[in-house]
Amino acid sequence: MSIVPSRMVVDLFAGAGGLSRGFELAGFNVVQALESDARAADTFRANHPLTNLVEARVQDLDPEDCAKRIGLKPGELYAMIGGPPCQGFSESNRRTRSISNPNNHLYLQFIRFAGCLRPNWVVIENVAGLRTLAGGAILHGILSGLAEAGYKAEWRELNAAHFGVPQTRRRLFIIGNRIGHDIPWMTPTHGPQSLPVLTVRDAIGDLPAIENGARLDVVPYSTPTPLTLYQSLMREGGQGSALVTGNLVTRNAPFVVERYRFIPAGGNWQDIPPRLLNNYKDATRCHTGIYHRLSWDSPAKVIGNFRKNMLIHPEQHRGLSVREAARLQSFADNYTFAGLLESQQQQVADAVPPFLAAAVARAILHTSLK
């Protein structure tokens, strides 16, 4: 990972740092990050020790004060990136998915910062559901706000599986600049016209076999050497270590584990006998991610809320470990997550896959160097 000091980036709504790590992989220098969640901030701090981290709500901050902390002048910034909280945009959020949800307007803070700091490029990442929310009103508002701030911006919907991430995950990227460049298209590296998409086996086949409710964080890999190129990339940060961290798993009740036994690879709650689902008022309302068992030979389904999706290991009768989920998100094994288990799980689920972020960052860099 070769960082170029002049390619300075600020990350708003940084979370656990997936977007920042992707830009770092592409050679950018993340000089500052803003994050309000204490545990996510701890994670970011541990993995980005050279980045100035401001632990506060973006809406409570003055962009000029933030710039002064790092000696940044307006116009010096290469890019400003960020993923405003997406709960209000998510298609799985039926209760508060509306234009009245205050989380749907945090993009205004991003535009406020952009207007003050005047980065050459801006990148906003969010769930694909942003495109249709309120008939596209929020997306239109973001594009209009950026235009008023002096940015030509367009949106791109990308599938992480097409960019070397072993997971089917559709995300929306709004990309803009104020320097007259075209907005790049990201050319897929994996898929029908290129390399085969990566599978769950490619991603986690070398990770240890662990039990339901495992609480031993550090254990040996199941194989002394990586079995695939992707596994090798994930282990690079380990510098040859025989041990891997993050092997924590939610302890499911015996009746939940019993349900797991009926689900084949690629199956879900529909494979569970009705007699074992009597706590559901109407099981037919469950979405396809409930009790979904991953298949070794396909990309994972989207890594989302652990409690809502309940993704199951391809063979073992348990949920995913933090490390398995992080691998499926393209976080290297030396990337650690802070806080209690539930917080770690949510941080991984909410993150931007670093490899997907890196593809966007490289496309911007390539366009800039033309």
C-alpha cells in the first residue's frame, strides 16, 4: 500500500473505515476522518493511526475548525468521501424508510463541508435503495445540492462482486468534481466478461472451524498457507502469522441451532419444518436472507444486520464469525474491530468493502491523470 502525501482525503461518516481503507489501497492519504459512534471510532483509530480522527457528530462541527486541526486550506483537498448513515435509505427498513426520516438528510452536512473545504472530488456512498426512495427525491436533492456547491456529479450503481469482493452487494456511489473532469465509469474486474467472481470458499476456506458461541478471539488458521490468491491478499497484513483474530460468534439457542440442521447450502428459512417456526406469527413474511446458509461455491449474500439476516456458515451449524464476515467484506486479517461482539458485527456489516472503494478511487485517479 503506497500512499502519496499530496493525494489528501477527508472521510465524513467514516464508520469502521472501509471507505478510507479502500482509498488508501489506491494510494490516497486519508488525513482526517469524522465519526460519532465511539466503538466505530475506536476501530478506525486502531487501524488508521496516522489519520486525524474527530470523534463527534458531523452536524455539530465547523468545517473550518476541522481543517485548521490539520493545517488544511480550502482547495488543497484532493477528495472528500463519506457514507451518511443509511438506515433511512435501506430497502429492508420498512418502518422508517421515508423522506421524513432525519437520517435521510445527513447528506446536507456533506454538502456543507464540501462547500467550505472545496475538494477537487467528492464521493458519497450509500445503499442502492437511495435511488428509489421517495421517488428519487433524496438522490435528486444530493445531486442538486452538489451542483449548487459547484460540482458536476453523477451516480453509479455497483455490485461489489464485480470488483473482487466475494459478496453480492449493490451500492450506490455519487461521484463529482469541480475541476471539469468527466465522471468515470468503473470497469468490472470480475464477472461474465472478465475474471470469475470470487466465492465463499475462495474467501474463507482457510479460516478455522469454530463452534456456536465461540469466544476465543485468536486461534490458528486451518491451513498453514493460503489456498487462494484472495486468501493470500487477506493474510498479507499478518506478516506470516499462524494465528488469526476475530473468531467470535453469537451463541444461538439450541432451538435455533436445530433449525440450522435442515438448511442446505443456498437454502433459507423455507427449508425449516413449520413446527420449528412456531414463534413466527407469519413465517411467510420472512425475507430470503433469514436463515440463509451460504454456499461454498458462490459469492456470499449481502453482509447485513447480523440479527435480521442470520447468515449461516456453509457447513457448520452457526452464524458467521466476525473474521469470516470481514473477509467477505474484503477487510484484511490485520484489520481489527473494537467493542462488544454485537458492535463488531454491526461495524463490519455497515462498512464499505475496501476493494470496492479502491475500485472507485482508482477510477477517479485514472480520470485525473488523463
